[in-house]
Amino acid sequence: MRRSIRPPSRGTVFRDWMYAALGAAMSLPPLTAAVLFAPPRWPAGLRVLGFVLAFAVVTVAMGAPLTARCASVRLANGLLSAGLPAPVDTAGWHGANRLRTSVWLVPHMVLGSVVTAISCVAAFGAVAFPAVWLGGEERMAVFGLSLRIREGWRGAWTLLPATGCLALATAVTLGGAAVLRALAPVLLGHRPGERLAAAEAQMNLLAQRNRLAQELHDSIGHTLTASTIQAAVAVELMDTDPAGARRALNSIEETSRAAMDDLDHVLGMLREERPSTAPRPTLADLSPLVEGVRGTGAELEVEVQGDLARVPATVSREAYRVVQEGLTNALRHGGKAGIRLRTTVRDGWLEVELTNPLGAVIPGRQRSGGHGVRGIGDRVRLLRGETHAGVVDTDGKGTHWRLVVRIPLRSVS
């Protein structure tokens, strides 16, 4: 309602008039068809019936395509500032929506033609009155009336009707636009089905953004942890083993560059709000991850049982992130020795087991707002899997942290 009574400005009046002129132009095809199907030789009743039917058929045909509604919404938003939501191509793009678009075209064409005609006549009058006065004419015919216009200042009264004509054109333009702006949400706005589809699309977008945020956390967290450990190794080896320190610094450079690529990729998608099309790492990409962990000086033993090719893509992608987060926690909270990763595929299940010596801080007890084991559990629950994490005593070899994840392979079928 506030848009309907907004203070007029020159740009506003011009946009409203342009929208009315477009409606007048769109009325030409149905009017032409209506005139052709109502020849003068027909009786008056048949002529009226033929005119109405032809006008209705052509108008419905113009409003039936989805592109017609999309164009109507864009024009209403661009020229009327109607603030309409973008049309949603629902599975049941029903005839009701098609009919609503066709019905919308009727007031747009009718009011557009009226506004265009009145404003053009008024604009002509606004120019004609001063022109006659300045041209030295003595008489002017207006709607059958003969007006006498004197020369000099005595004919200056013509400026008043000229101003009135401009005011009339402005008022008619703004009034017609206000009526169309009020009708636009009713005829071009979302129906319940479209609102539901729009809400589902928004939920999918939010889920995509949350997934990207989780992956960014996993990737950057792993890189920072590995880089911190490698930097500490480089400091220790700087004097005694310069070559080893150089290798650690080179590893920091490589992992940091990879993390920056991930960061640029994710931030680019978030800015453009488009889904990701880049391939996500799977269990087949564990080798670079394992080598990166070993590059920190950690002793990591890896054991693979079963065929990883049997693991569905969705499970494989999430399992890779689970391993990445688990190794990050192991580096962050445990020692460098005795880290063991076992991946098993059998009996329709994927099992990932990760153990590492327990350091001073238990991985599950992270600061508020962290992800850690909780993030792993969230991923696994989405795939109907199981997560077990806790402290274990490995046969007198000391206290270890053990993470076990079991995911059914059938959960994505």
C-alpha cells in the first residue's frame, strides 16, 4: 500500500507511463483479432459476441506460457516497483496460474490504453495552448468550443490550462499505475503451491550452504592443524636438519595453497548462490590426505579391507570427510606416534576405525561452537549410520582415543 501512495517523481511518472504504454501496445493483437472476427455485416449481437470471444481467446493464448508470466513479473517489478517474487515452475504449473496471467493482461491492456490515450491528449493540450498564444492566433477550438486568445500578457491565461493538462496526465498515469500495483500481488503473486515450492527451494539452498560451511570447516581445520605441526617441526630441524626443515616448509606451502583454492571455490559459490558442480573428494582420494598427515612427522598406519569401489558415491564422500576430521583431531589432541586408520567394506557396511594415543585434551571436549565428533556424528546420522567415540585401553599399550563409524551401503539406494 505504501508503494501505491508514494510521492511522485519524474522518474516514477515516466516508468509508470512506460508500463501503461506497454499495456496499450499489447492490446493491439487481441483488438485486431476481435475486429476481424466482428465484421460490420453481422447483426449487432453476433458482432459483440464475436468481438468478446476473439479478444478472450487471443488474450488467454498470450498469457498461457510460463514465459509470459515471468515477463509480466519482471516488468511489474522493474517499472511498477511491485516487489513480486519470481515465478516458481512447480510440477503442476496448473491452468489456474495460466488463467491468472491472462486475467492480469486484461487490466494491464485496458488501463494502459486509457492512460496512454488520456495522457497523450493532455500532453498535446499542454503544448497546444501556449503554441497558439505564442503563434499570434486569435481563436482556438477545444471540444467544439471556440476560445479567443489575445496577444501579449492578456493571453497568458493559456498557461493555466496547459498546466492543468500536465497535471491531468500525471494524475491519470499515477492512478492507473496504483491500480495495477494493487492488482499485481493478487494476479501475479504466488499461490500456496508456489509458496511451498519457493520455501523448499530456500531450504535446499540453506542446506547446500550449511554443507559447504561444514566442508570448509573440515578442509581449513585440517590444513591449519597440519601446518601448525609442520611449522613446529621446521623450527626444531632448522639448525640440525635444514633439508628436513625445508621439506616441512614446502609441505606447509602446498597444503596452504590447496586450502586457499578450497576457500576461494566455496566463497565464490556462496556469493553466487549456485550449487557446486566441482567433484568432491571420496575415499579414492585418501592417499594425498594420508601423505599430508605423514608429512607432519606423524606415524600413520593405514589398512584397507574390502573393495572401496563398492562404496556408493554419497557414502564415500561423507566417509572421506569423517576420516579428514578424525585425523585432524588426532593431530590436534594426540601424539604423532601410533595413529592407526582402518577402513573395512563387508556385509553391506562401511566401517572406519581411527585410533590414536590420547593427549592432554580429549577430542570430544572441544570449545563451545566447535564441530569435532559432533560434526562427524551429524554426517553419519544423515546416512543412517552409527558413531562410537571414546577412550579405550589397548592391551596395556596406553590410553587411546578410538573413533568407530559404521555406515550402511544401502542407505543411499
